[in-house]
Amino acid sequence: YGVLALLALGSLTTDGIAEMAINLAIPFMMVYLLVGFAVIHALCLDSKAGKFWLAGVYVGLFFIAPLIGMIAVFGFSDTWIHWRLRFNKAKA
């Protein structure tokens, strides 16, 4: 919830506080980016086309900058939706 609070503070204020809040949110979002990569790896684990999609995601990171934010949101939503657990149950 801290990331959401920092992003809200950054969007609601206009002074140096907004810049500080956005800059503080970036390291916290990197944690969710790593969780998002774990979710993508869990999705592509035992699929024939999984390696292709995984390579596509990594190549897409170089050309499509907003993809980083989408992966971080995917990792943030894993807290409530438990994507990795759902993918593993579907394969079992």
C-alpha cells in the first residue's frame, strides 16, 4: 500500500514533495517488477510456446517501455489474485 500512497501523493501535490514521492516509489515498484517476472516465468514454465513468449517479453522490454509498468502491475496484483498459485494448480 506504500507504493499507492506515494503515487497518490505524487499526483496530488505539485511541489518538491511530488517529485520526492515519485522518486521514492520507483524502488518499491522494482520489487513488484521482480514478482511480475516470477509470474511470467510461472506462466511460461511447462508450455511448448512458453520459451517463445518469454523471449518475446524480454525483447519487448527493450522496445516497449510501458511494458515494465504492466509487468509491475501484474506482480502487484499477484498479492491478491495469486497468479502463480493458479497457474500451478492448472498444470497439476
